[in-house]
Amino acid sequence: MQNKLKIINDPVHGFIRIPHEILFDIIEHPYFQRLRRIGQTGLLNLIFPGATHTRFHHALGAMHLMVTALDTLKQKGVEISLEEEKGAMLAILMHDIGHGPFSHALESMLMDDWHHENLSLLLMNRLNVEFDGQLSVAIEMFQGKYHRKFFNQLISSQLDVDRLDYLKRDSFFTGVSEGNINTQRIISMMNVCEEGELVIDAKGVYSIENFLTARMFMYWQVYYHKTSALAEFILVKILERAKYLVSQGFELPASDNLNYFLHRGKAAASDEDVERFTQLDDNDIIQAMKFWQNSDDYVLAYWCKCVIQRNLPKTIISSHPFDEKFIEEKIKKGNEILGIDNANELVHEIKRKLLPYDTEKQPIYLLQKNGTKLRLDESEDQLLSGLIVNKTTRYILTFPRENTNGNLKVY
């Protein structure tokens, strides 16, 4: 009989153990193995060359942190059954199983505004049938329907093991040290209050504030970096343009599964949609962009060359929307430089918003020594939480470079 209780060596957390056989079975399943071919951070490696890690990496890391969190809670007297332990670990392991190629950027382009969490749930239900109902508790926890609320909060909240892993992992692979949080310290401060909700021991207030500010810095310095935002935007424009051209009768070379989605109209997800979606990964998109950079359609070819040759357009970032007259000037200039009349397709304003800490949506509570709980932003001990409860918006204008055929690249 095969030994399924494996140990995996992870560059971020060290050795990760697989304590239950069902976890190994899910990891071995083709739906999960596909995550090896889905990047965790899209095209971030165009800006941070080390950011080539995958959703597969991240899911295993999040599972490891879930094991650590459950062990911590049990040590503090929280009763957790074997069934609940398996359920929580399965739920976090599969939380990203529905991610499509290049993760968030393209999910709405391929499946008509189907959020990856909907697809994850759909795939979980399919796997549950395949594994004779062994995932039922995990699915309840994932949906927030399980009667003990803290399990869902560990999976999805403002302080969950998903965020703890991706911040530390993305910090490690990008080399941006501002995101390097102390996951062990944060998890050691976790607790469950009488109402069955996840709380943080009051003495952990500064570790939590450090986590929230690290996340804010990672967003502005990495995920919402102007070139990162541009690269993600370009991916969407490529798929948008390709779908438009196909609808106009153009034939574009692409893999069978990508070709299927390019031709797919708006409709509810069918069995064939799901089956084909689980065959798609980053490689389908990369292969298509390599083909399409030689397309007869200038706009499609332009965007694809930007990515494949990493000759990205110019960007300017501002805290205010750009003046329409200024945008018109950039369009006019683009037409002149490129000798075309539709540079309006290549000049765009990209908007990014961030609310570092939402005091209304599942706020983080501190557990006082007397057993009462207090919202983080209302604590007298907090130093920064009151400063990060406001939404920040940045505007990025992208337009063609003047020497579009030159070798100069700005990182």
C-alpha cells in the first residue's frame, strides 16, 4: 500500500507534513496538480524576476499554517474533532482550486464574471462525489455554513491563513522584505472566544498591526506596483481583443481549450465548460501570446509583444484622475509615433483602490484578560489601525513609448 503521509520541503516554511491520507489524494488529483501550472502572482515576474512561484506552492503553505493554527487552538483548550481538523485542512487546501490562468486577471474574461471562489466550490462538490462525501465538512466550512464560525474565519477573513501564507511567500519570492511577517507569532496569538469566533490575544496587538501594514505595503509596492497593474491590465486587453476579433470572424491560433473559450458566448457554466476550464493553465495563454504577437491586427500584436518581449508601454501614476485633454494628447501622439489611427485602443487609465483594514467586514477582535473582546481599531493599545481604515486610490495612465522599437526598458 502506498504511503500517503508524505513530507514536503517548502522554501518558505520548511518541512510540510501531510497528516491525513485524503489530503494526499486531493493533492494528487488532476484538478489540484493543474495549480502547478498556474502562477501565484500572474506577470509579477516581469518586475520581480524571482516571483515564479505557483498556486500549488501557496495551497500547500496555507494548509501547513492551518495545521499550526489548529494545534495552537487545541493547546489553548479549544476542542477540535478529527473530522473538523480534516475539514479545515481540506477547505484551505482547495480554496484556490478554481483559479484560472494568470489567476485573478482573466477569470472574468474566460467564464463571464465567474469568481474563482464559485469555481472552487463547484470543483469541490465534484470532488466530494468522487471521494464519497469525505469533503462535506470542508465545503460547509468554506461556505461559512459550519456551525463553528472560527473555521471559516481561518479560511477567509481579514486575518486568515490564506493571507498569512501569500504575504510571507510573495515577500520571499519577490525579495520585498516589507511583507515578511512573523506567521508563527501571529498564529500563536490566535484564540477562540465564547461565541465561537476567532480572536487574537490582546498582547498580540502589535503583531497584528504589523501584519496589516505589511499587507498594505505589499499591495502598493508589489501587487499594485504601476508596472504590475499595467501587466495585469494588458492581459485582460489581450483576451478582450482576441474575443472581439473571433466574434468578427477572425481565426486566431490557440490551443483547443483556449479556442473554445474565445468562441464561447455568455451562458451559464455547462459540464463541458468546467471540464475544459480544468484543462487550462498559464501555458495556454503564453503560447497564444507568442502566436498573436505576429497577428495582422495591430492592437492585438502590440499588446502581445509588450508582454512576450517585455517592452512595456510608458506609465504615469497619480493620486488623482488624469485630465481628459492630457489623455487626448497621448492618443494623438500615439497615432503619430505608430502611424495608426486607433491609438485610443492603446491609451488607458487604470484605477487601483485599497482599503488596508475594513472595520465593518469581519473586523479583527482582541481577547482581553477578563474574557471580553474588543475591536482592534477601538483598542487603546493600537498605534496604526486607526490610520489604515481609509480607502486609498491611485490612477495609472498607460500610453505607447516614443521609441517603441528601442531596447530601453524601464523596470
